[in-house]
Amino acid sequence: MRSSSDNIKLLAQAALFAALSYIGFQFFRIDLPVGTEKTAFHLGNTFVVLAALLLGGSWGGMAGAVGMTLADLTSGYATSAPKTFLLKLCIGLIAGFFAHRVFKIEKTSSRKHIVTATLVSGCCAMGFNIVADPVVGYFYKRYLFGIPQDMASALAKMSALTTLVNAVLSVICTTVIFLALRPALIKSGLYGLHGRGE
């Protein structure tokens, strides 16, 4: 069982990553209008995946989902907020599953293993997003909001492009940041808090 001190540290880290996910979308974003709707290039997903690598899938996914959903609600993407919450939670769960259950990155010191685990975990999570974001977005906009089929289709195509670019940037940035942060977090005792007591 985790100590109450570890729980507080984990909660503080989750709050930090929710804030970083928010900032990554809110302030590092380029909007692309598509008719009356829009899509965007952004760095928010970087912090969702990074949170999952550092905090585990459930904590990281929830932190990223909360941060990105709040960003949607405060930046003109409010209608996409429920879809964002679901997809970002899934991104975190997928990245966390591969990093911690398949590769067990918290139990290795091999740099090659850590780099491979980080890249594969990020690619799997972002691969899911490349497929799910445009598909879920199409049906979400088409049937929930009644957007005409041609507009929903155009938005899905543009979303596929921005999601692909966002995914590539996220995997690269996440890998670089994770490799830089991991040693310092291990040294300070702040890495692997999610797995203590399980």
C-alpha cells in the first residue's frame, strides 16, 4: 500500500501534468478553420503521454484528459470536450500499459530498453489517436451535432492530417523530455510512485 506521503506526491504530479497538458494545447496551438469548425496543431498530447510514462496509465491518462478537456472548454473547442476527455484518457491508458505492463520501464536501467519502451509506448498511444480522433470526431460531429456529411468528412480529413503531425511531434518530444527527466526523478524518489504498494 502506498504511503499517504506518496499519494500526495502522486496527486501533485498528476495536477502538474493536467496543467502542462492544458498549457500544451492552450498556448502551443495553431488553429486551422474548417468551415464553421476548426482543428489544431498543438503540443498537448506530449504531456498526456509523458504523464502516462511517469505516473502510470490511469493517473497519467486522467491528468492528461482533465487538462486537455479544460483547455477545450476555455479555447473555443467546448463542443469537443467530451470526445477529448475520452480520447486523451485512452491515450494515457495505452501509453501506460505498454510502458509499465509490457516494457516495465520503472524496473530497468538499460538506456536502450528505456528508449525503445518510450518510443513504442508513444507510438502505440499516438497510433490509436491517429485512427480514433478523425473517426470518432466524424461520428461525433455528424450524428451528435448534425453537421452535414460533407462538412464532417472535410473536418475528419483535416483532423487526420493535424493528428498525424501532432502524433509525430508528441512521440519525439515525449521521448526527449522523458529521457531527460527520468534520472532526476529517480534520484529524488519521485519516479514510480504509482507502482508502489501494488
